Amino acid sequence: MANRRLLVKRLKAVRNIRKITRTMELIATSRFKKAMDRAAEAAEYTRKISEIVGDLGRANLKFSHPLLQKRAEEKKSVLLILTSNRGLCGGYNAGVLRQALAHFRGLKEKGIECSLEVSGKRGIKFLNFQKVSLAHSYTHFEDQPKFSEVEVLASRYVEDFVAGRIDRLDVAYTQFVSSSKQFAVVESILPIASLGGGTAVKSESSVDYEFLPSAEEILAEIVPAAFRAKLFKCFLDAAVSEQIARMVAMKGATENADEMAGTLKQQYNRARQAGITSELAEIIGGAAALE
């Protein structure tokens, strides 16, 4: 009887866990659809503005924007790592942190001073456990990052780069390609000469532009806008990838709970059948003894 009671308790616990994981899977699915729509809307804008900046960079201009100029020697850099505030999302955070730490060590070996900035409680806890010092940490970016919040970071990075306090900015995040393909990357987005990841249209010949009102004013407006759009796109990709990872993890947990519940149900039925058989044997044995 004790064995059957234990099986009933375990079966009840597994079914309760299954309800939780199923609910979390549905919530992650709903959030994933919203996040994917935002990422898709930003992707086209980011791609087009990156193409324009790339064309301007190859145009025969007598001047250039400071954000387009690569340093002759890189001494100081910033690595921004985008992780999640919550867990239960499989290997989402582990993949990003693995890429980030490998890149961080590579910069150290090259003699480049690298400052780490982390967004997300999971990444902060992991790096604190590893005793890695952090220059800045952020926990206010949720699964629906706002452009106004990202713009504050972007403005600071632009000021630091133009003032010469940093020579490059890298972002470690999970890049969203499709609902079935996401992968952790470390992408350099400052200087903007490396922005776009090959999305800009390449041309062997120079591009001739006519500017109105002036090339300086247009570059001063469009180049920082391209950087802000790219940084915001990184946050959006990270958000949608997090929801996909959580959705997949909770779906797997729900299926495992179903399988475990089925196994426990079989074990309970066998134990119950064995108990009934034993009781019948005792009754038959007692009846035979009375004859």
C-alpha cells in the first residue's frame, strides 16, 4: 500500500508540473509571435539603412562621419552581452555566454582592453559566479525592449566612440534568422564600417550622389540612426530567440511529463493488480483452511 501511495503522489506531482510547463509553452508561443512581428518590421528598416550607409561609405566624399572611421590601433573596446532575465529557456543563455567569453579572451590575448556590459539577470549571475568584473549591468530590458531604452545606450556608445574613449563595440547575442534557425554570435557594430554583416549591396565602382541640403547634414543624421537601428535590432533578435528557446524547452518538458505520467500510471496499475491478486490469494487460502 505504501508503494501505491507513493506512486499516486508522484503521479499527481508530475501532472501538476505538466500543467505548469504547458501553460508556459503557450505563453512563450504568444510572446514569440509578437516579438517576431517586431523583429521582422525592424529587419527591413535596418537592412535598408545599412545599405545606404554602405553606399555612402564607398562614395567619393571628401569627408566622413566619425562613426565610419576605423581606428588605426584598437586599444579599448566594449563587449555588450544580451541574456535573459528569466530561466527555463534551454541553452539560450549558455550559447551566448560561451561565445562572449571566447571573444573576451581573444581580445585580451591581442592586448585590447575590454569592458564587459551585460543585460539580463542570468548573464549577470553567471559572470559574477565566474568572478568576472562588469562595467555595467542592466536588468530593465524585458522580452519587449523599447527603442527609447536602447537609444539611451546607443547615445552613450556614440559619445564614447567619437570622444575616443572606446575604439570598438561588439555585441554578443542570439541572432534570429527564422523560427527554426537562431544562433549565438558576436557582432561588431562600431565602427559602422563593419555594420550590416554583408547585407549592404557591394559595388566595385564608386557611387555618385547629389545631396540636399548638404552631405554633412545627411551623414550626421543617417549614420547615428543606422547604429541605433542596428543595436535595437540586436535586442529584438535576442528577445524573439529567447521566446523560441523557452517555447521549445517547455514543449520538451511537457512531453517528458506526459511520458513520465504514463510510466507511473502503468507502475500504479501493476502495483494495484499485484495487491488485488495478493488479497485474493489470502482469501482463497483462508477459505481453504476453514474446510
